[in-house]
Amino acid sequence: METTNHTPIEYSTEEGSNKILGFWVFLGAEIVLFSALFSVYLVLHSHTAGGPTSKDLFEVKEFMIETFLLLISSFTCGLGTIELRRHNVKGLVAWLVVTLLLGLGFIGMELNEFITYVTVEHATLQTSAFLSGFFVLVGTHGAHVSFGIVWMICVIIQLLRRGVTPVTARKAFIIGLYWHFLDVVWIFIFTAVYLTGLVL
Amino acid sequence: MIENIKSFLGSFFVTGDPMIYGADASIALATIGIVFYLTYFKKWKWLWDEWLTTVDHKKIGIMYIIAAILMLFRGGVDALLMRAQLIIPNNTFLTSQHYNEIFTTHGTIMIFFMAMPFIFGLMNIAIPLQIGARDVAFPFLNAVSFWLFFLAAMLFNISFVIGGSPDAGWTSYAPLAGLKLDPGVGENYYLVALQISGIGTLATGVNFLVTIFKMRAPGMTLFKMPMFTWSTLVTSIIIIFAFPVLTIALALMSIDRLFGAHFFTIEAGGSPMMWANLFWIWGHPEVYIVLIPVLGIFSEVISTFAHKTLFGYKAMVWSMIAISVLSFTTWLHHFFTMGNTAWVNSFFSVSTMIIAIPTGVKIFNWLFTLNKGRIEFTTAMLWALAFIPNFTIGGITGVMLSLAPADYQYHNSYFLIAHFHNVLIAGTVFGVFAGLHYWWPKMFGHVLNERLGKWAFWVFMISYNICFLPMYFIGLMGMTRRMYTFPSGLGWEPLNLVITLGAFGMGVGFLIMVWMIVYSAKYGKRDTTGDPWNGRTLEWATSSPAPEYNFAHIPQVETVDAFAHMKEKGTAGNIYKAPFQAIHMPNDTGIPFILSVFFFIAGFGLVFEWYWMAIPGTIGIIVSMIVRSFKDHEDHHHIPAEEVEQTERAAGRLS
Amino acid sequence: MKKFAMKLIGSCSLLLLFLTGCTNRIAVLNPQGPVARQQYHLIIWSVILTAFIFAVVLIIFIYVLVKFGRKNNHAGYDPNNHGNTKLEITWTLIPVVICILLAVPTIKTLFALEGPPKPTEGLSKKEPITINVTSADWKWIFRYPKDGIQTVNYVVIPEDTPVKFNLFADSAMNSFWVPELGGQQYTMPDMPMKLWLQADHVGDYLGRSANFSGRGFAGMQFHVLSKTDADYKAWIQTIKDTKPALTMSTYEDLLKPSNVKTMAFSSYPKELDDKDKKAMKKMKHMEHMDIPENHLDLNSKDNDMGGMDMSNDSMKGGK
Amino acid sequence: MSSNNHELNKFPWKHVIGLALSLILTLIALWVVVSLSLPTVATLTIIVLLAVCQAFIQLLMFMHINENHGRGYRILAIAFGFYIAVVVVYGSLWIMWFTV
Ligand code: HEA
Ligand code: HEA
Ligand code: CUA
Ligand SMILES: [Cu+2]
């Protein structure tokens, strides 16, 4: 349990603490959003329509690297939040940039994975219900990460321009929450899509 | 070349039906009329400054309600057209295709663009005032929600004249709604418009949840909140956790249709039943989204006009919480008949009927609020009283539907149609009408005419029963829903005739109501006290209509029925006692409107698969968001103390 | 307020009227077989219980309005009356009891409906027959796998015999409903289903689709004719003797969107039987949906109808 | 640059432990799937439980779900989200896998 006996800057205004709570609530909604995608994917997993199956497609090495990239980026993002609470703009921005690069690495690998499936394995969105489910579930996560990258760039610019103010601090904190959350989602994709795909 | 243009226009505009040409003409005339009016009276700037850019929850609430009443009219005209077609057997007033489009738009518009916005409008009006706040937690987001809803509603409505309306029912079951069986653009309208307004709805949910959690006046603990606030809190939770499932369902169907995926198709392993599953995971909670807020309204109205505190406050709260938790575990009762195992059907039968228990607790608590009261029969109260027996009929027939083996006989028959109109109209519609009468003085500073209001009430309520009670029987006789015509000789003729007469009676009731609003705007009694009903909650503590900042001083709350308590103690005047301080308020902004226009553009592009239009629209959305992100630290201003004093003086509150 | 109460009482008695008299026009309340009868009993039971609840609500409602709604008379007014634990527990428990009283027969009936109906009292037990039903746009197609005949928009069954309808759909979903014989089940393109029905007596029962399937939906009406065993056998023979055979191309024409009159065919291509059978086999083994795609081959319109190869599961993609 | 709160100047042990744990749990899950040949149901149960543990690590170690400033509301939102997620996923599988 964290014992913060002072109020961190991102919570220091009413607006800041409202927005942070609002964002948590939004994350609650995102959990449900992804759970709907997961249930569709799992129901359709065996509906391969004679096309490639998960066993045919998934490469352990590839998805492990993707997983590690995201796990580490979640860590570096967390270090950023610590710097934020130290009001250290430089440290914060530095960690955010590292996070961003790891995120780009992840997106790059994922794109590469998708392109391989489509061009080499002829496994496209249109091939089977299973692949529709796969591309849309994993793709929705990827789209979230990409959106996170654009958003993080905006936050970094604002931090550089204005320093740590209640407003920028709140934004930096929220983008951190978002990023960790995407890591949580990925853990479930790793489990329910990739590992499960090796088993079933 | 000319031929090309002609054939394009021929498929772009819906053609070949005099009724639609009539609609085209009236839409064009109305648009010209509005543009002319705004230009001639130099109202453009007023429109932009006062309405399009406002972030004031009270104005947003008014806009929601106006839009919802318009949509009630549109949905109601749809209903009357359907009933006109079904007045006699083998009627040819409407073609099958036309009828299918009409019931689809009727259901969709009534639920998404009438019931929900009406409720959001009342929430916007009342919630910040009830909890003693200056605005909602996120005023900017609130404006975004409204404009997304509004432009989505417009997008949905133009399908009538441009491209063709959706025709697969408001439930839009696959594979019927899939590209193969339904290749036109109508279904795209459904998918895109609901997606856009769904985003706005989700934002509303988050907004009101945080508002109620964090912005309550000092002293107002959760268990001292007014009942409408509680119901809004519970509803927000349902919205937040139900709408993402609709988002996914719509997105997957769109991907199927636009990009050839196979989620719900018959080919390549798609699972049409998965659509039903997702739709109802959202759909059942949705019916409580449109019900629970009005339960809050009824609590307010009944306790105000019985001149008593609410009976069983805690039980009222916990039963709503129970309903919200249970509402997520009953969805399968909408497809009992899709070959589920006996275990599955048993589970969902029982989980469904259990909801009757907390609902019943509420019914009895209202009855006992009336007990030992001093009942005053205002129009608002009449709507609330009529709710009790009429809704109970809908509720118990719901319980009858929840017995799966019996539902095999009711499913998709007019018995079902009767059930849900009984709950939706006696619940939602009576509820928003009660709320409209109740809060009208707070919105506009005058009271609605009671005599006309009562006329509208009796005509509408009696016709409503004439219209929907016979439907139970015609359903048991075997008439199914969504039949554009019915054969003679089955004994269905008399009941269908009665039903149609009832429907037109409701139309008359609606017209009286519109007349009442117009009449009251001119001759309505002014409300100078701010407290026309001897109210019990904080919205009555400020003047009518409430000033921009709501309360000159944030009230201090000690008990439930905070304002009644203040009046008893003689502290009500503290809210507007000099000296005043400057008040911090959000700035108006045009971004929500502009953002939503980009959504509209992108959406229209997607409907027609015109990517040259959809992509710039999407870029516009992203750019608007970035602009907002870079400007949001400078979006506040202060109302100086002197101005507060002037306002209060003008409202007659300072001597 | 009196007017209001009168009206409610009026509509209630209307309800009673309908439940007692003239029910033979109300198909659901006029059960003609054991399946419909079980459902009918459940319906009546639920009507009694819910009517009781409604009566209680209505009585209290009228009482409070009459007692506390009169003008200028405020006897008994008590603005601080805000709760009563005993009462609140009572009106939580009574609905709980009612729910239990409703839930138990519901679950029993659900499990009973899984299998063939028990013979109606006083009648002998007979061997069930099977009929394969396919809904197409916008007609009902019935195949008798044992006798090899096919009918469209009407079906003949022997009286007092359990009939297992295997339900399939070509294109959109529909719902197979014959209210006098029993409740409905969907026909779904991705999923074979079954429905047991039985008619006690000779008769003509109207059925229709209960699930919207597009422009021609309102015309998806069919007749179920129940005949004595002898008449049933004779009917089959007549169909075999007098009606044309169904060819694959006629069948494909039949699947195209249209409303048609009743039809009958003395035989149908064997492929159709194989397809039905294959789909049903999958249903039986369908412990979960882990089955090869297109388990209802009937829908892959484009596959090569001539050379169906049972051992080959390769009708992927429907293309 | 420096804060008056000494907590903030310490080495970020919590985050390092969080990272280590998540890497280890990930590898265990992979190992269970690739190297152990347990029955399918057992394998799936274990890896799902491991994933849930990881989610908690992120929430507690990185996302500060447990610190003050409105903890109750925040936990409520996430807990309700999990409740619905379980209902949606489990319910859909139950309905869609065991039909007919
Ligand atoms: C405001 C909207 C609303 C509300 C509140 C409800 C409330 C309920 N509904 Fe309804 N329903 C709809 C809107 C609503 N419904 C719609 C729109 C559809 C159709 C959608 C479509 O297909 O297009 C539908 C369809 C529908 C079905 C599907 C039928 C079918 O398709 O075959 C079922 C089945 O179980 C059902 C059940 C119930 C139940 C049990 C309740 C309960 O919540 C009712 C609880 C209330 C009471 C019971 C009354 C008061 C209680 C007492 C006085 C206490 C004691 C009572 C008892 C113990 C009986 N509804
Ligand atoms: C809150 C929701 C709501 C409301 C308020 C209503 C209100 C009404 N509804 Fe319905 N309805 C639904 C939700 C709602 N409905 C849904 C979800 C469906 C399912 C759709 C589907 O199957 O997909 C449905 C379906 C439905 C059907 C079944 C159609 C079918 O399956 O074939 C019918 C049939 O009678 C019907 C009738 C009515 C009537 C008569 C009203 C009346 O209350 C309307 C009152 C009338 C007015 C308010 C009109 C005012 C207008 C005028 C006075 C102008 C007159 C002008 C001219 C005639 C040009 N509705
Ligand atoms: Cu649906 Cu198998
Ligand atoms: Cu429901």
C-alpha cells in the first residue's frame, strides 16, 4: 500500500482529480470493450473454414519479443510517473521517449507479423471467422497503442513547452495509466490468443 | 455524362414514392425557412454564441429535450404509418419494403434518439442543481456528447431521403442485416449513426458518474442524495459497462460489411448467433438505462406531490443497485428460442424473473409513499400515478415472458410488442413527461398549463391502453411482429382496428401536449419564487431559470430532502446572501460542434463507402482533438462578484 | 380518480373474459397437443400468480388514492412516515416466493421439452417420425427422409405421433411456430436445431415464421395437417404417385427469394438427404462448436452439387 | 528538481519488482504451455490465473490503483469492469459452445 501523505501535483486541482477518476472509469469501460472482443475471438477460434489455424500461424519467438517490449515499456512508463512526482521534467520526458520507442518497436513487429500472415500465409481478414477475430482483436489493441503513441507525443510537447503544471502533470499521469492498461490487455492477448493458440 | 449523373442521383436520393417526395419537399422547405429566418432576423451569431458553442448544462439539457421531442414526433409518425397500414387486412397503403424500413426506424429512433436523449436532457437540467454543483464534471465533454448524439440523429434521419433507410429491425439480426442479404446503404446508416451516438452516450455515462461522485455539495453523502441523482448514478454505471459491447457489435458488423470479414456471415465460419448474443448483452441493460432514470423522476414527483418524504429510501437505492447488477446476467431471454440447452435457458429464466423482486420493492415503496400523504393531482403527478398500474402490467407480462417454455409461445408475437410498449411507454414516456412538467419551470421560468396538460394526459393515457392491451390477445392469436400485412379470416381484424384507433388517439394526445407547450410559453404562469411545487431538493433553492452559475453560494447539506430541511430551519436564504465571491466557470467553445461535424462527414463517407470523404473526416476528428488538447489549459473564466450580485438582484432575491 | 380506477377494473375483467370464454380463436390458449398443453399449463399458472400480484398492487393503489387523494381532507397525513422494516421485508419475500413457484415448473418443463412428448392420456404410444424443415426466402420446405417426399408450405403429420422436426435455414434466420401444437424454435443457417411437436387429433393447424426475414416474411405461412394413420399413409402414397420429382435445378430455383403456393414432390435428390443427415450428425456430436466450418452444408450454395463427397470436409468458405 | 517527500527519492524498488515479476510470470506461462504437457483444461486454467496475477501486478505496482485520492471509486470502476468482463466472456462461451 502506498502511503502518500501529500497530494501529488496531478491531483492538486479539482479538475485534475476529476479527470483522473474519469479516466479510470473509462478504463473500466475499456475492459468490457476488450472482453467483448475476446469472447468473439474465443467463440470463433475453431471456425477456421479450412484456412490456416492458430497453430499454423503463431511463432513463439515473435510474440515473446512483442510481449517483452511491452512489459518493459510499461516499466519505463512507470519510472516516468515517479519522475513526474519529483517534478523532474527532463527525467519524465526521457522515460516517456524511451517508452515511446519501445512502443514503436512493438507496433513495428506487430505490423510485420500481420504482413507476414497476409502475404506469406495468405491468412487475411476475409479468410475465415477465426482470422477476422484475430486481426480485429489484436488490431484493436495495436490501434490503441498507436493512438497512445500519438497522444504521448502531444503530451511530451506540452511538457517541454509548459513544464510540470497541474494540467500537464495530469496529462502525463493519465497517459501513463493508459499505457499500463494496454499492457494488461496485451497480457490477456498473449494468454488467450497466442498461448491458447498453441494449446487448442 | 448526364446519364451518369442522373443514374447516380436516382440511386442517391430515394425515389419513386410520393410520400418520400413529400418528405423531400418538406425537408427542403423547412431548411430554407430556417436559414431565411436566421438570416433575416440576424440570428446566426446568437445561434452560435448562445447554443452551438455553449457548455452550460442547462442549455445543453434544453437542446437535448427539443431534439428528443422532435424525434418522438418522427418516431410517432412512423408508428402511425404502421398502424394505418395494419388497420385492415391485406392493405396496400405501404409496400413491404417501406413498412420494414418504418418499423426499423421507429424502434431505433424511439430508443436511441428519443428515450435516451430525453432522459439525458432531464439529467442535464436537474443533476448539477440537485447536488448543488456549478456544472457537470466535464462541461466540454458534455457538449461533445450532445453534438455527437444530435449529428448522429441527423445522419440517421437523412437515410429516409438519401440512399434508403435500414430495414432489418432495430435488432438488426445477422445474417439478414449482412451484406449478402441486405446490400444497400440503409444498414450502414444504422451501424454508423448508432456508433457515433454511442460514443456520446458513453461519454455522458462517465461524465455523470464523476459528477455525482465528486461534485456533490458539502455534507451531501451518498445516502443523502436525491433519488433522481441516485438513479442517474446507477444508470451511468450501466451505460459505462454496457455500451462498449454495443460499440464492438456495431464495429464488427461494419467490418463485415465494409471490409469483408466473417464475424456474422453464413460463409467462412461466421456466427450469426454471435450478433444476437452481443446485441443483447448490451440490449438488456439498455432497457434499464431508459427505465431507471425515470424511476428516479417518479420518486421525486411522487414524494413532492404526496408532500411526504420518500418511503423506504435505502430500499429504493439498494433495489436500483440490485437491478443494475442483475441486468447484466439476463440477456439470453431475448433468444430463448435459439436452441440453447435446458440448463442455459433455466439459468437465464431464473435470473430474469429475479429482477421482479427489486422492482416490486420499488412499486410498493411508492404506494406507501402515497399512503398517509396529502396527494395533490398536478399533471406531473398524474403521469407518475398512471405509471404504477400501467407499468406493473408491462412488468408482470415481462415475468411471463421470462418463463422460457412459455416464451416459446410468445416470442416475437404481438404479446411481446405489447409487453415492451407497456414498459417503455408507461415507464419511460410517462416518466419523461412527468419530468418535463416537473422541471419545466426550472428550465424556462414558467409553469405549464395544467388544464391542457390534464387533457393531454387523459387522452394519451386512455388511448395508450386502447392501443396496447389488445396486442396481448392478438399476439396469443398468433400474429407476429414485423408483418407488413395480415390475412383476413383469422379473427385479427377487430383487434387490429382497435389498436390503430388507440394509436391515433395517442397522436391526438401528443398534439394537445404540443399545443399546451406553445400556449404555456405565451400565457403560462411565471414562477418568481424558484420553488413552484414546494419542492424538497436543491434545484428548487435557486431561481427559475437558474443563473449561469446555478448557486451564488454552494449550499450546505445536512439531510435527505435538503431543501425541505433548509426551509424548515429557515436557512434557505443562505444560498444568496451577500457578500458574493467571483465564480469560476468554463468557457464556451466551438470545438465540440466542429468535432461532431467531422464525425458526421466521416460517418456519411463510411455509409457510402466514399473514402475520399471518410478519410478527411477522420483527420478532421483527430485534428480537432489535438487542438483541444493544446488549448485546454485556458478554458476557464471568472464571473466577478458584482455580476453575481446583479444577477441575484434581478431575480428578485436581494432586497 | 374514480374514472381512472373504473377503467382499470374494466380492463381487468376484459382479461378474465378472454381467459374464460372464446379461447378457441386464441391459438396459444387452445392447445392441440402435449407440447402446447405443457406450455399452456405454465402460461395459466403464471397468469394466476401475476394476476394476484397485480390485484394486490391495484387494491393498495386505489385505496391510497381514495383515502389520501380527496380534496380538503387530510386526516391521517403524516409527512414523516418514511419506512417500516416489517412491511418492507414482507413485500420482498412474497415476490421471492412467487418467483420460486414460477421457477420450479419452468425448469421442469424445459427439461421435459428436450425429448419426445409423452403420449397424451388415454392414447397409445407410437413411434416418432422425423421431418426435416428448411426455411428459405420466403417459404417452408419439408422433407420426409423416410418416405423420400418433399412438400412446400404445408406439412402432413400422423395424429397422436411425436414428430421430430429438424430445423435448418437457407439464408436468413426464421422461426418455426405452430401455436396450437407448441412453441417455436429458430431455424439458423449456422446451426441445426430440433423441435418436438405432436397433434392429438386430426386437424388443420396454422403455422408461420415468427422471426423477421425480409420482404416476403409476412407470407411465410404454412399449414400443418394432422391425419389418421391410414389417411397419412394414403397421402404419402398419393404424393408419390401423382406429384413430379424434384430435380436439383428446380430446388435451386425454389431457394431463390419468392413467396410460393403449396407444392409437393414425389421424390427429391439424394444429395439433399445426405446434407441434412450430415448436418444432423454434427448436431449430435456438437458437444461444443469445435466443428469444421459450414456444418450445415445446405448453405454453401456454390459447391458442386453433383459430386458431393462425404469424406471430404473441404467446402470451406462457401466459395 | 527534488521533492520534500523522501519516498520519492528512494530507488524505485516497487517498479523493479513489478517488472521482474511480470517477466517471470510470462516465462512461467510460456513454459507451462510449451514444456509441460498437462491436460488442456489444466494448462488453460493455469495460464489464465497467471494472466490475472499479472494484471494485478500492473494495477498495484505501476498504476497506483491503491493510493489515496478516491481509491474507493477507482477500485469500484475496475472491479465492476472485471465482473462484466467475466460475465461476458464466460456467458458467451457457455451459450455459444454448448448450444443444441
Ligand atoms: C423499459 C424497458 C423494459 C423494461 C423495464 C423491461 C422489463 C422486463 N422485461 Fe422486457 N423487453 C423490453 C423492454 C423492457 N423490458 C423490450 C424493448 C423488449 C423487446 C426487444 C425486441 O425484441 O425488440 C423486451 C423483451 C423482453 C423479453 C424477451 C421476450 C422475447 O423476445 O421473446 C423478456 C423475456 O424474459 C422480457 C422480460 C422482462 C422482465 C422480466 C422485466 C422486468 O424487469 C419487469 C419487472 C417488473 C415487474 C414484475 C412489475 C412490478 C413488480 C411487482 C409488483 C412485484 C412482484 C411481481 C412478481 C413476483 C411477478 N422482456
Ligand atoms: C420508447 C420507445 C417506443 C415508443 C414510445 C413507441 C411508441 C409507439 N409504438 Fe412502438 N416500437 C418500439 C419502441 C417504441 N414505440 C420498438 C423498439 C419497436 C420494435 C421495432 C422493431 O421491430 O424493430 C416498436 C414496434 C412497434 C410496432 C410493431 C411493428 C411490427 O413489428 O410490425 C408497433 C405496431 O403497432 C408499434 C406501435 C407504436 C405506437 C402506436 C406508438 C405510440 O406511442 C406513438 C404515439 C404517437 C405519436 C407520439 C405521434 C405523434 C404524431 C402526430 C400526432 C402527427 C400525425 C401526423 C401524421 C399521421 C402524418 N411499435
Ligand atoms: Cu450457433 Cu452452433
Ligand atoms: Cu431484456
